[in-house]
Amino acid sequence: MGILAYLGILVIIPYLVAKNDPFVKFHIKQGLVLVIIEVIGWVLALIFWPLWMLFWIGKLVIFILVIIGIVNVVQGTEKNLPLVGGYAQRLNI
């Protein structure tokens, strides 16, 4: 379930199934922040289409954060992701 939390919109599945598990909940919060950032990026890319290169750099950063998150799940650790970990802790789900 922890891995699904980092696979975009699939964060809904662990939220519905295992949100009471503290380990999974930690990763759900971080995955949800990544999805929110990605959606905001898509909207900004549609509005400011001449800056599409910045959008792809942002997508690369999100992809790297997803990989780090999945590695943390596989290792069984609850490490905050760089850049987004602080925002994830503020979510109340």
C-alpha cells in the first residue's frame, strides 16, 4: 500500500484501504502532496505554455522524489522527502 501512495492518483487506494496504518498514512500524506504539486504544475503549464521546459524540469524533480519515496517504503523507513516532507506533515487526514 505504501508504494501505491507514490503512484499519482493511485494514492486514493491506500487512503481508502489502509489509512489507519501509521506507516502507510505517513506515505499517503507525502504522495498526496506530490499529486497536488503535479496537478498545479499541469495547470500552470497550460496557462504559461511558453515555459513548458520548466514544467518538464519540475516533472523530473517529482519523478526523483517518487523514486526516493518508494525506496523509503521498501526499506520500511518514514523519512521525509526533500522539499515536500514538511508540507506533508501539516496535512490532517
